[in-house]
Amino acid sequence: MSKNAKIGIVTHYSSNNFGAVLQSKALADAIVNLFPEAECKVLDYEHEKRLTPPTLKTVYKNKKGIGILGIMKGILHAGIFYFNRIKSAHKTPTQNFINTHVRLDAYVSLDSEGKLNFSNKQSPYSVLICGSDQIWAHWCMAPHFLLKSAQSLETKRLAYAPSFGNIEKLSPNQLSTLRETLKEFSGISCRETDGAELIRKLT
């Protein structure tokens, strides 16, 4: 990796959860400490969503699960939101921390297929890194967490300590997608032993 490389991180960074937020900041800070002349940013692909005040409808939609229990879960969270009268997501302590302390690049979004969409024709990054959180779990595996882009990418792709959670819940389609996508990566690590063994078998 060149000293003045431009490095982008794709991870869980906007959750109302300090663990997720801190891991995204820590990875960016660690990279800058290793490569002081490099530019490293967390891709703020949920910029508009992150800064848009929630409503009863969006809270219900985001929290609703499958079946009757899922509907009840959505109603419960919407009720908690209503009675607490949360006015704006970016006024929570976690969102204030993200806005103030996390190195963000908002010139990226997700297209209709969930792929990274950069504001210019090409990715401005020479290296893209996904991790170091539970980005490859069955419930959240998405094209952007596999560094799939709407544009043609001439970038090195790395996975740093991603987690699968419970690998038994991965579907055959997800395993097939992983098998094909991981061929495009220059380097892969994994957080858990069972996840590392799965990657070894897939690759």
C-alpha cells in the first residue's frame, strides 16, 4: 500500500450503538496511525437517512419483522418512539459523536441494488476495506458490504475482521454470492474461527 493511498472503509457506522460507531472510528484511526500520509475515511453511504428525523412510519418500517410477532415488534418500537418524542436521530449522543469524531465521506450513496455509487464516474479510493463488524451476517449481508459498486472499480479490496454471526443461518444463495465475490478480494481476514474456516472452504 502506497504511503499516500486513499482508503475507504465500508462498515456499520451509523447505528444508535456506540460499539458499532467506535469500531468504525478505531479502524480508520488505526489505518492513519500505520500510514500517516494516507487519507482514510468511512463511507457515509447512509448520509441522508442518518440525518433525516425519524417518523412513526419509518420507525415501524425499520423495526418490523416477519409475521405477527414482527408486526407487534414494529408497533412496540413505534410506540416507544412516540412516547419518548424523539425529534431527530442526529441529536442522539451517538449521532453527535459520529458527526464530530468519525472521518466521513458523504460523496457516496447506495443505488437501487444496494451497490456503492460514487459521485464521480470512478471510485476515488485506491483501497476499499470492509469490516470490522458483523457485516456478513445473514440478516445484513448486502452488496455494499461485499464492496460491490455501481461503477467500474480499479481498487484493491480488503476485508478486515468481518463477522458472520451464526454461519448456520447463511442461505445457499448467500454462500454462492460469497464464493464468487471473495475472488475479487486481495486480502481477507475474519473475526471468528468458524467464519475463517468457512472462508477457507469457499475460496
